[in-house]
Amino acid sequence: MNEKEVAEIRRRFRPEKSNITHVRVCYVNENREIISQFNQSLAMTEQEETEQILACLKRVLSGTLGKNLMDVTFTTQQVVDSEEHRLLMALKNSALNDEEAVQAFYQKVIQSLTIDGHYMILLAFDTYDVPYRTKDGETQEEAASEVYSYLVCSVCPVKMTKPALSYFARDNLLHNRSVDWVLSPPEVGFLFPAFDDRAANLYNALYYSRNLAENHEELAEAVFHCDLPMPAAEQREAFDAILGETFDTVLGETLEEDCSLDVVQSVQERLQEMIQEHKERKEAEPLTLSVRTVKNVLEGCGVPETRLEAFEEKYGEAFGADTELSPQNLVDRKLQVKTPDVVIQVNPERSDLVQTRIINGAKYILIRAEGGVEVNGVDIHIKEEQ
């Protein structure tokens, strides 16, 4: 799915837009025991509560493609004949009314998912009369091109509120607010089938993870029997490690002097430029980089051929030679320069303020300070050398 398709389905999760009539809910405690199950009709639910329920479901379609949102792809054999695909199809085709399928799905989640504390599994089914869209982008609401039927799953932690004082109007006094369990935003979830080219794609699902460092791969393995991409945070760490290792040793020679600050800055700047150019072109498909593209970036930053070959080898070992990565997973929002005793945070857009120098045989990190300089909140003045 691309950003436009995700946004189109996200707009469904409003009472006036959605065809969701009920939500199946399973409440699980920290011992993986089912506390309660219920089937809540939204027609019998207050509008404000309905909006909150739909918001919990909608959150599993939020975040960035390639980071929080990941494509899950089934093999042809899985679609033709596999337990995991049959279960998902049974849930969808029965509009969540197949009790045996619902219970089987709950057990898959409960037995595989690792979440501390209590949580709730929310399951919903929706049908969407997809409006016909002309070649020039005009949408004709009255002319539906097809009906897209899908289910969405949202797994939300349930956390206990902290005791606190609160104002009670009837007494006009402060009293302790009672401690209670409340539903938190979803930790993980998915949409099935995917909405590709504005139509159902039974070969794909869209998987959501709130935490960029932990995508709960154990749940994806249990529900889809598919491998997820490496979490976004791990991708960045692995890429940084590969970049450093590429320069550290090639053919047994120590070459760490070639991995300069200029190279790291240039790579980060070029990746950010590619992201901005893609955004300005307003392309629907997410931007991804192959190992060849990354090698071209490194070559443009002055990295010699021997290092490029070493980079390609280490890239294949870490990610797989054919794996494409999102550049947004490889760039940092801030530039960090670190020594054993000093950590400096730099605005990536002003990396030109930082330089490395060797002065009288000693290595230095130089920061140009043209504006105000503070130390622990105290303005200091940099004196000119006499």
C-alpha cells in the first residue's frame, strides 16, 4: 500500500463513514488468561464512545510506511492452501461471525504475543464501496468501482491509572480519584487484505507496530507465518555499523582514518535530499533504496571503489543483497558527535558548523559558535586570543 491508499482507508474510521457494525473484543491478563470476551454493537454505543473505539482501530493505520507500517507478503502456496490464510479469510468472509475462527485467532495472538501486563484484542470488519476515480483524479462517489471488504485488528495495552486528587462538582470538594483500568493506544495490529491499487490484495496485509525498535515479530510469525523487515531502529543501527566497519578494515588493513566526519555528513545530507526530492515529486509509492543506490550515494561522497565493494558485501550479510531500505530509516533527526567523555547534539541542517582538525598532533572537534553560547543555561563570552 502507498500513502494515498492508507489515507483513503484511514478516512473510513468515522461514525458517518464506517460500515463497522460491531467490534469483537478479548480482554487478556498478564498470565495470558482471558478475563472477558464480548461483541459490542456500535449501534447501541454512545457516539463519543464509538468515536473512541474507531480511533483505537484507526491508529493501526498511522505512522510512516517502512517504519511503523510494513507490508506482509504471502506466498502463492500460502494463499492457495495454508492454515494462516484460511483463518484470516474465514474471519473476513464471515464478517467476524465465525465463532470457531474468532476463538482460534484469539489463541494465536495470546500464545505468541509478548506484552507486559493486561491488553485487549479488538477485531472489526468493514465494507467499503470504493468510489470510481477518473484518469484525471476526479472521484465519483455515486459510482463504486468495487466493494473492498477487510478486517482490522488492534492490540491495545490496558493500564491502571495512578491515584490522584480530582474535583467533584456535586460536593464542591477535592477527593481521591478512584484507580481504574484504561485502554491505551495500540501496540501492534494489522489490516487484511491490503488495499493495493484501490482494490483488495489477498496476497498482502499491512502490519503496524508502535515501537520502532520492537515490531513483535513473534505475532507476525504466528498470524502470517511471514518474516517482517528488520525494525526501523535496528536498520539504522545496522547501517551505521556497516558504514563504520567498511572503513575500519578492508583486506585486513586498518583504514579508519578514511571514515571522516565529512563522509558521514555527506551521506546523511544526500539521503535527506533524496527524501525531500521524493516528497516534492508527490509520488504515491514510498521511496526505497537498493544496495546499488546506496553505493552510488557513497561514491558521490568520494568513497573509493575498494570501500564500495566491502560495503556491498557487508550490506548483503546484514540485510540481504536484494533487500531495499527506506532512507527515512537510515537518517537521524539529529547529528550526534560522541567521544568517551563528550556528547554533542547538532541540528542536521547545520552540520557545516562541525569540523575535525589535528592541531599540534592532537585531534579536535571544532564547532563554529557565531550565535549565543550557553553552558548550563548561563550565557558565556568567547574571548579573542591575545
